[in-house]
Amino acid sequence: MSQLEIKNLHVSIEDKEILKGLSLTIKQGEIHAIMGPNGTGKSTLAYTLMGHPNYTVTEGEIVFKGQNVLELEPDERSRAGIFLAFQYPVAIPGVTVANFLRSALNARRRAVNPEDKGLPILEFRKMLKEKMDTLKMDHAFAGRYLNDGFSGGEKKRAEILQMAALKPEIAILDETDSGLDIDALRIVSEGVNALSGPDLGVLVITHYQRLLNYIKPNFVHIMLDGRIVESGGPDLALHLEEHGYDWVREKYEEVV
Amino acid sequence: MQEKPKVTVTRARRDSATKEFLFTADSIPAGVLNDVRVKAWEAFAKFSMPITTDEAWRRTDLRLLPASDFKIPKEGAFEDLPAVPDHLLQPLTGEQHGGQITLMPGGSRVDLDPALVSKGVIFTDIRTAEREHPELLHKLIGAVVKPEDGKFAALASALAGNGVLLYVPKNVQVETPLHSVLWGPGADIAHLSHLIVHVEDGASVTYVHEAASPNETGHAMHAGIVEISVGQNASLRFVELQSWGRHVWNFSHERARVERGGNLDWIFGAVGSRLTKNFSDLDLAGEGAQGRMSGFYFTDGLQHLDHDTQQNHLAPHTTSDLLFKGALKGKSRSVWQGMIYVAPGAQKTDGYQANRNLVLDDQARADSIPGLEILADDVRCTHGATVGKLEKEPLFYLKSRGIPQADAERLVVEGFFDPIMQRIPFEGVRERFQQAIQEKLSA
């Protein structure tokens, strides 16, 4: 059973400390949600887990399957089984969704066997079509340039498509609900739910409770000023929905 | 009103290190073109070496050109030099060639499908053309590119013993592509070439010309002319690839004239040479003529590539579409200077030009200078020029999917070039460019 352990994580960006001692353990098969007001460090956590070069870890540890994640490059983290669905997926002009996904899958194969010839094209196409069908995506999508001119919904669906193809053990969904209308939200959530199971640990990062109507977390954490201040079950999210974040601020602001 | 001070700049005499060519009129090949060549020689003798105060040469400096070292190769010189590698002789378009010509220092080899010969297609080297088609050759040579166009045009006009004559008679459709290779091994050699392409009214053909050499120590040069005429409602797809060795100073004057309703699809690929100065002009001479120019270049090390393009709309309802894209590594430099000219009365023309550069290393530099000169009032002309770098975010995004840094960079660079690939209807040419990207990135 693989698990992602975050221990006392401190992270700075340009010398400003954003995460101030965050600890969290996510096991395969569990769904965790982190909620919190804007500017509290949720996206910093997501980017740091994936190894974005702008974020500097000043203290603490991230351990995944016994490996020190902080020593790994972003591509090594991905191949180890960590996936980040970006809040703002990046456009790669001139590179099609299919070409990109094939490169990503082949990189995995070559990391195991440098002599690998790559995934056979027919097998790849079949797999890609199946995944696109589950996400109710037009097959023509595969031929479009990655995230280039995609609508908000298309971008998020493309993220979930990548997740489906890459089969991570731990997936971090950073504000995957932002910019989605209710139909897109449902399709994306169904996609995530279809992938969930005993082999996948999920960390859902969200500002609003509405995503959690579709993706049911086992654990809900409230983040404030770079730390997790409150943890509980699904009812905690409902409580937030009803009462907002003010009570959390009142309770913990003096600590901060 | 305050008067501006008048500044007079006096240039110091040119660096005495600047060498001149030591060619003599004795090198003018004998034959039916002798009168043309003698005139070109006279023009050549009048030109001094271009210097950076000449507008067209502002960004390309020839002071280090060891002009006095270069010699015209003797007849049969290729026999003592490395042979043309097999991969250059493979078809880049389609399954097979309708004809192939290999031009080498002091010699050439010609092969043409007899079926094309029987249709009246001429595809041969200049020497053979002088013997077998003297009148036609005499009529066509210098019709599009003049010796007066520049020093290197005059040089090639006067002394080029190597070259190609491609003539497609009226209404003949050549289905199989034609291919020529200019193979230039050896040091201290001046490779001179003259390509003449004449596609008569209603005819069509695809022609791929490639100039290449191994890397050698020392220096070599190439001066070439490409003169093209596309007749009324005729169609030419012309691909030229340049992979000269790093020791080659490469100069070319190229012009295509397209008549009424004619169509030219002109593709350039440049990855070689130490220095290149290329003039490519598209003259849309007849109503409704169309021309597309697509350029791919990738430089590294100390390479310097300068492409000077001109889209001349000389008649109404003409369309031109130019896209040049280049990537740069190391301390290399590229220059693209383009001009769309619309002549008075050339109404309803549509001109487009864009140059995009991707600078991969801090010390590389790309200059991009678009220009418009429009003397008609009912036209649509647009242009764009960009110089960009590899961005951090796309690379992080790709890496976050398990793609290692080097592969992520390659994907972004390939993506950058994709709009050019989309314009190239030949799988083999696209593969060649992809291979060049791989080689340059891993160099």
C-alpha cells in the first residue's frame, strides 16, 4: 500500500513563507479534501508536491513509497505515481493531445527499459479512444493542440484524461472545479470517480463545497495560513458550506 | 527653432584584412553561354565585396571571408573527394524519383525516366544542356536573376560550371518528383551553381534540390543562382534544403517569377553552413498568381544564417503567404528580413508574412525585420515577427507528466515548428526536418 506522507512542510516563494508546517498523510484508496479560503497556500501545496521550481522547501519532508520526494525531479515524481491536475493547465502549441500522451506513456516505459520501442500505435489509439469515451470526449480532441484554445471545461477534462491514461497512485486535483459549469463539473467528477478505487489516493483541493457533492471525500481538512487547522469527516465540508470560513478564522486567527 | 547639428560620418578605410577573390576570366567555361558569362564577369569585376554599410548586408559581415583562398574545382575534382552519401540520394517525396542529378566539384551525374524524356521534359545538368539544348538554355539563362543583382549572382553567372536545367513543356504534368543534389566536399573550393527551372503554361512538377557537404577543416564557399519561372496556370512545388558543412560560406540569389494564375509552393530548409546570405524573391507577375514561401531553419554553435525575402505583388489579385520559423542554439545568429511590395495598380492583392523565432540559449540572437511597401490602395497585407524563448511553465507541465527535461524541450520545439510542418506536403521532408531538430537539440 503506497502512501504520500507530508511532514511539517515549510515552503517559500521568493523568500515569503507560504506553507508553515503542514502535515498530511494520504493512503491509496482514500479521498482527502483540503478546503480553505483564497491565499491560504492550497495551490502552493499542489505545486510543491509536483516539484515546481519556483517553490522552495525550507523545512519538512515529503515521502512517497519510502522515497524522499524532494530529491526527485517533477518527471520522476510523475513516473513514481504522483499526478497533479492543474488549476490552470498550460497550452503547448503545436503538440497534439495524442502526441503528448504518447510521449508521456513512452517516457514511463523508457524509464523502466531504456531500449523500449514505445507503445504500439494501435494499442495506444485504442486505449485513448476508450478513455475519451468514458469522459464523453469527441475523438477529434486527440488531434487538437494540448490546451491551446481549449475552453475551461475542455482543459479540465483533458487533465482527467491524462490522469486516466497515466494511472497514478496519488492524484492531486487543484481547484478542478474552478471555471466549470454544472454539466462539465459532473462529467469531470464522474471521470474521477471512475478512476477512484483501492489503488488511487486522491487529494482534492477546493475552495467550494460543491465539488464534494460529486466526489465524496473520506477526510476533509481545513487549511488556513499555510497549515491544516481542522480535520474531520465529510460533515466538516457541509459545515463549511453552511457557516463559511469565518468561524475557522475566529478560532485560529490568534494562533496565526 | 533649434537647428540640429549636422553630423558627417567618415568611415575609416576598410579593414585591410578583407580579402578579394582571385578568380580570373580564364575560369569562364567555354561553350554556348560564353557571351552571357563574359558579360556577367564584367559585372562581377565591378562589384566590390559587400560591407555592412550596404543595407542588405548590414547584419552579415564578410570581413573574415578568406576570399583569396577559394579556387574553382578542376574537371573531375570529385574523384579525389568523399563521395555523396547514400541517404542524400533517397527520395524525400513519394516513392521514387522521376529523375535525379548529382552535382559534384568538377562533375555531375544525370538520370531521367525515359517516359519523361518522351514527354519533352528536360532535366539535366548545365554542361549537357549546353550541348543538347543550347538555344533553350541561352533563352532562359539570366531571364529571372541578373548578374547585376549582386556580386555573388554575378560570380555564379560568370563561372558556374555546375547547374541544372529543368524544363517542363506546356500542359505536361510530371507526376514523379525530380531531385537534385549539390554535393560539395573539399576545402578551399568555390562551389558555384546555377539552377534554371522553367515550367511552361499549364504544366506542373515537384522538384527537390539539396545542397550538402561534410564538415571540413578550413573553408569553402558556395555561390548559387536559382531562377524559376512558373507559366500561366502552371504549378511548381519547389523544396530546397541546405545542410552545408560548418566551414562553408554560402551565398545565393534566388527569384521566382509566377505568371497569371500560376502557383508556386516554395519550401526552404536550412540547417548548415558557417554563414549564409540568401536572397529569395517572389515576383507575382500575372493576375491571380499565387506564391507560398515556407522556411525552416535551426542554427547552433557559431552559425550565422541571413534570409532576405521579397514578395513582390506586381499584378492584381495576387496572393503571397510567407512563414519562416527558426530555432537558435549556442552563440548562433539568424536574420530574417522580409518585404512585401505591392506595385501601383496591383489591387486586391493579399500578402502575408510572418517570422517566428525560438531562442534556446542566452547567447543566441535572432533578428526579425518585416517590411511593407504598398503602392496600391485596395489590398490586404499583414505581417508579424516574434522572437521568443523556451518558457518555464510549459516545460514544468510536460515534466509533471513524466516526460524528462530533454524530451520536454524537444516536444516544445517540435510544437513550435509544427505550423511549418503542416505546410509541407512531403513526409520525407518533414522527417528530415524532425531529424534535424533531434540532432541540433542533442548536439
